[in-house]
Amino acid sequence: MKPVSKRRVLISAGVFATGALAYLSLSGAPLKVHVVTLLVQAVFLSSVSLVAWVLEASRKKQLLAFFLVAAFVAPFATYASCLVIRKIEFQPIYVLMDFLGLLIAATAFLSATWFVDRCYLLWSRRFGTEVSS
């Protein structure tokens, strides 16, 4: 297992907070929907981050782990959404939609975190700042 750097944890927290603020500012849903959505996303994205940063495996195994985490979280996310939004029923198509949405969210989240981390490293090397891995 690889050690997770404090820098990546802080960057991922900042990326999540930015995404959460954007979601809250653009969504007109009730508070309970926001709470469920943000909790599901926080659990999912932290799990995906651990798979990406801690798991010492090949890219194929990491990709398989991403799919398994999304496949595990998607039914719970759908069920929680159905409980909060009483107007929709629990249907398999909603699980598939949540699964695909979680994969897109994970891709965007990990890409943004990686991009900010690379920019920080380039900035630090350019201006001679101490960088910890």
C-alpha cells in the first residue's frame, strides 16, 4: 500500500468543496435531497480516491475496483434518493443511471485532483518551494 500524501488529501477536499458549492448554488432541490446527494458523493469519492492513491495494483485492477465501488454504491444511492424523493419508485434503470453518473463523477473528480496536484508540483519546482510527496 502506498502512503497518501497530505497534499493530495487537501487538494481532494478542496475539489470536493468546490464541486459541492457549485452543486448547491445551481440546484433548486430541497435540503434533504442535498444532504443525501452530498453524503453519497463524499463516501463514493473518498472510496475511489483510496483505490486510486493507496492500492498498489495495475491500471486494469484499479479500473475494476472503480467499477466495483460504483456498482456497490449505486443501488444504495438510488434507494436513498427514492426514500428522500417520494415521487419516484426504485427501478433498475435508476440504478444504472446512478452507476453511470458515479463513474462520470469519479472521472471528473480524479482528473481535477490530479490536475491541481500536477500544477502544484510544477509551480513548486519552478519557484523552488519544498514539495513533499
